[in-house]
Amino acid sequence: MIYFDYNATTPVDEAVVEAMMPYLSTHHGNPSSSHAPGKKIRTAIDAARQQLADLLGAATDEIVFTSGGSEANNHALKGIAFKEGKGHIIISAVEHPAVAMPARWLEDQGFEISCIGVDATGMVDPDEVRQALKAETILVSIMLSNNEVGTLQPIAKTSDFAHEAGALMHTDAAQAVGKIAVKVNDLGVDLLSVAGHKFHAPPGTGALFIRKGLELPPLIHGAKHESQRRAGTEAVPAIIGMGVAARQASDALASHPDGDPKIRALRDRFHAALVEKLGDQVVLNGHPIERLPNTISLGFPGHFGIELLGKMPDLCASAGAACHSSTQDPSAVLKAMGTPREVALGTIRFSLGRYNTEAEVDSAVDMVLQACTK
């Protein structure tokens, strides 16, 4: 089995599992308790928070642990909306449903929502965001990197425009954190969402960066966990694991901030081989340069992506995004990009990762070629 679906979820790293095990077996105690076992757990959580803060270039008191990227996105959008009570929010046409759906829900509650389009590569024009800003704008939420085609957005410039208009800036960085260097100060964002299972931490882990001085009402009410910002006893083993995964990512990105060159080379090897064999019968979706180093979205005109995947049972990839891969309608992202329907319907997203090899790439090329001729 060849796994080319790292954007859907990553394998949990062995070192992450090893770090978690004591907190599943022998290290017991509620981190809110004042006894010795509780204090030991609290110290471990604080260390994990520091590791994630270091990865993002943030302060530890700016990190709120969540159950994943969806919760973080919901907290960001709804938190600002609840805080302000009314106003205007800007998102893009290629946002993940974890942003698009909360925005739609807020629209039903009376908030004004503007949706900014993208060009043929899936990129937002910051000037279009600037033109959409108004006195009532309370938040701009644009993803850092697209989950389907990998296109990277000009978040720093967009943040500048948002702040000039008196609005706050949020970015869903779920797909980018761990793959490329993501620093909150370089981006200029006020809020940033993290999903642990995208960088080899366990599923069900995430975080929301909330810039110091910005107070949000909690999304989950209850006791005073997470500095009164998220109620509920912390998922200790998962948090410990995410901390280790964050440290690993920090170490790797210190020397290669644009991403792992090995993974980029594997991705490009895969693409080049298919172009050599199929020519214009394979089409690249997304930006050719400004995209995640591991992601390649390819359209195969004349085919259905889902049917091609069915002919390749030993290759794990996604038709469009994994969250809605059971449909044969073009994805909202590809529609927003204006991708021709024939290309969009035949699109497969291949996303590679640290455990892939050249041999797997070459085998995957053969599988795709065979599927296209069956």
C-alpha cells in the first residue's frame, strides 16, 4: 500500500507515540489538581505548549489547545463575532468547510459575509480584500494554504490591509504548519488555527493562536481550563504528542523553512514522470510555484477521479479533498478557480510525506498510467 494522502492525515510519528505512552499508562493526575501527580501533568502540558509556541514563533500564553483545526476555526470566527455582536466578515471562496460553514452560520445570525474569489491558480488578490473592507469589517479569514491544490496565500499583505481598516486577521494554517515555516509575526495575524494530525501528531489535537491582548469569549463554556478560554480537562496524552511533533517540525524547518527538499523532489519526480508519459492528458491544478512542497493536484481529462482511484486500490490519494471525496461534482475549490469541468471531475490530489520513497513514486506512476488506460 502506497500512502499519498498526507494532507488528509499523517501517520503518527513513532517518537510521538513513545512520548504519549507514559501518560496513557503510568502518569495519572488531573492537570488542574494541586497534588504532586497533577502538578507533574501540568508541567508536561506547559512543556508541550512551549514546543508548539516555538514552532509558531508565539508566546505560550497565546496558545489555546483545542480538539483540532475545526474547533480552532469555529472559535476564531464565532469568538470575534460574539465579542463584537454585529459586523462584516470576509472569507475566500476556497476556504475549508471548517471556515466556510461557521461563516454561513454567522450569516444566518445576521452578520454580513463577503466571499472573495480567487484566480485560476487558487490565489486570493489582497487588493480585492482591501476593496471589500469597510468600516463594519470585524474579521478577515483567509487560509494560509489550500488543502486541495496547495496554493499559498499572500497572508502578510492581506493582514496589513485588514489592520489598516481596523479589522482583525485570522488564517486557517492547518495544512501549512509543519510543512513550511509558519511564524505568526511574519504573517501579521491575530488568530491562527492548527491541526495536529497534519504534522504527525495524533488526531483530535489542535490549537488556536490568540494574539496577546485579544480577549475572546470561550466557544466551550464550563470550568476555567486553558486560562479560562476553553473549558474541559485537557487531553493530556494527545497534547504531549503534539508537543513532540511540533518540536520535530521546528528542528526540520530550522534548516529548510520552505519545506523538506526530499519531499519536494519526490513530488516533482512524480509529476515529471506523468507529464512525460501523458503529456497534455494530465493538468496541474493550483499555483506551479507558490504551493505546499508536498502537494500536487492533477486533473486527468476524460476520466473521473473517483473511478481512477477505484482502479488503484494500492494507492491512497483523494479525489478533490478527503472531506468530500464521495461526490462526482467538481469541488468548490476547483469551481472557484474556474477549472474546466472535464479537468475538475478527473482531478486527484496526491500529497506526499516524510515516509515516502523514490521506489513508491515510481510504482505510483505505473499505477496511474495503468488506471488511465484501463
